[in-house]
Amino acid sequence: MGARRTVSGAARGSFDLPADDLVTHGVIVGMTGSGKTGLVTVLVEEAVRNRIPVLLLDVKGDLANLKLAFPSYAAEHIAPWVEAARGDEDGVADGALVDEVAAERRNELMAWGITEDDLARYCATTHVRVITPGSDAGEPLHLLSALERRSSRWDHDIDNARATLEAAVSMVLRLMGRDPDPAQSRAHALLTAIAERRLVANQPADLASLLPDIITPPFATIGALDVETYIGLKARGELAADLNTLIASSSLARWRQGQDLDVGKWMQPVDGKTTATIVSVAHLQDSERALALGVVLEEALAWTRSQQGTSKLRGLIVFDEIYGYLPPHPHDPPTKRPLVALMKQARAFGVGCIVATQNPMDLDYRALSNAGTWILGRLQTEADLKRVIEGLGETMKGPIATKLKRIARRWFVVRSAGTNEISMMQPRWAMSLLRGPMTAPDLVRAKKHG
């Protein structure tokens, strides 16, 4: 995976980050304007060039720029995506501006050794898709498919089938305004038991099918207690009424449309092409983003655990912007449990996680301590610097802090467990056109143009 490297001011040369080093996960930190998003994009491009499939969780909309990779330097490819100059009356970039952007792209890529053949090969061997839960701007996604659409996991992998079912039930309860905690919520236990019984028996388990069983459960006990003692008829009636209200609401429909949530399928080649699957939630409200990403991460964890053990990198999970989704105790958004589990367990199955943030405060650094590779760019404040250095177990007088205090834009300090070295690295120019966050209309336009 290529970039440029200088060590202690030495002449420029090649910086190689072996793909398998990322089995032990990576953390990228850098303020707005540091070049962090460009670095993440280049890492993904290099992974895909190495035939490693990638699942990307995109909070801001920037990673959807991976759709804007073109097979040559030609200006005509980028013309529809170049932003018009300020004050341009028709809002369409004129030819001179497009040519200027195209020339910069050509010159920068050539300077980093990226030829038109490389661009053509990348486009011919890469399949990029954008999935948009709750929207049809990209590919819509049925977030409750683990509950409402029976998976073959129930025939051969019940533990992971149960884990994804629990995540779907938690989302339903959150949408109802009820306690979603599988370890604490009696409503969760009841709904999960009802749904699991139906799914094991290959019966419908859509939300409407659950209603009669809530009132009259098809089993006598839950755990060691009889149903009536555990959750009485009145409480079950209230649960059924709340669920019926949710079913009747127009807001639920958008979560139940589109393809199944199936990370395993997303990580498979498409027509021989390596996949980069972007789950974009930039169009959602903050609370909705956490709900959607929590369910996706639970599915990613279940897929990871179903793989055979290996020390080789078989897939990457990339999360850019993680701030707010992996906070320290006692905060517990629906994304935290699967993220912590992935950071602890995924390496044994050959799945690496890369998390990136421009806000290093209030992250659970105990979870991030499992990461073997840290890539650090310019930071906004002294407090940010101290927090990162503390998280690394370093001191403000150590070599990492010293380098970070004077680092330039688009340069990064790298500490890799693979070599235990501290290096300086500048990522190459991205092959994808980095035009900023992709809005819903942008995604529709990208989908129409393939």
C-alpha cells in the first residue's frame, strides 16, 4: 500500500504499509484540512488494488467520492463534478476551470507514478456501491431484514443469526421509545423469543406477524419463569399497542425497503471485481445514524465471526468519523458494543478495522489500544494533542508529540506495530475525484451515470 515517506528529513522515497499489518487495526486522527479524508480514500484505493474488499461507514458523505474514479485523465470525465466558480450565474463550471482541475489531477497523479493504465485497471477491477439506509438516493437497505427476512444462518450458524436478530429487535424498541438493552429489557427478551421461534420454524417473522404472539405467546416460559410472571398480560398488551403504532407510522417504511443487510454478500467479488461498499448515513439525523450504523456493525461482527481464522488480511472495515460512536464509559450508543468487539476479535479472522476522526476528545482509548497502526495528522488544539498522546501511552516530550507539534498539512506521523518505528508519511494523490461531501442528489446522479 503505497505513499511517500521521509525519515528524519531524508530524501523522499517509498513508504510501504504492508496490507497484513492492518489486521491489527488502524486509527487515523487529524483536524479538518489535515488531509485525513484524502488519506482514508487512498488507503481504500490501495486495499482494493490489492484485491482486499472494504466496507466503509460514511457519516459525512465524503467517502462516496470513491464513486468518482475515472479510467483516464480526460477532462470530460470530471466535468459534471467540478464545482462552479463563486458567482458563476448558471452554476455550471466553465471549460477553463474544468481543464484547470483536470490538468492538476493529471499532473499530481503522474507525479506519484499513477498512469492512465493504472486508472483504467483500477476502474476495470473495482466495484464501488453506495448504500443509503432510509433513502433511495443510493441503494436502499432493509435494516430489519435479520428479523423480517429469514437468513440461511438459522440453518447453520444460529449464534450469529441470534446476534443479528437481537440488533434488529433493539432497533425496533428504540424506534418505539423503549429500553433496547438485550440484558435488561423484558420486552426485548419476549420479542426475540417470539421471532426466533418463528425463524427457526421457517415461519414469517415480520412485525405484523409478531403481534398475536405478543398477546398470547406460543410458549409457557421465558428463561426459568412462566411468561405471565415474567411479563404480564397488561404489559404485553401495551407492548403490542406500541408495536402496532410503529407499524402504522409512515416513518417505519423507509427502514424496511431495499436489499437485505448482508455484509458477507457485500464483501464478495462482483463480476470478478473487488468490492468497496459504502454505507452512507450523511442524510440521516444524528440519532438515526447511530441506530442504522449499530445494526450494520452488528451484522459486520456476525460476518467476521463466521470466517475461518487467519493472520492474512481478508477484508477491511473503515469508519470515518468515529467521534460520538465509540465514547468512553458510561455512554453506550448502539455502535459501541460491536465496535469494541470488532477491535478485540476481528484480527483473529483476518478482518482489519480502520477508524478515523477529526475530534480525538471523548473517545474510548481503551478500545482503541487494540490498534497496531496509528496515523496522526495536524491537530486542532493542545488539548487534542495531549488526549491523543495519553491514549498512545506516550509523553508530551516524546518523539510523536515532538513531530506532531510541527507537522505540515497532508503529512502524517505513523507508528506501526509491524516495525515499531515512527515515520513521516505523505499520502499520494487520490485516483478518485475528491469534491467534498456527496449529497442525496449527487448520489442519484452518480447512480444514473454508473
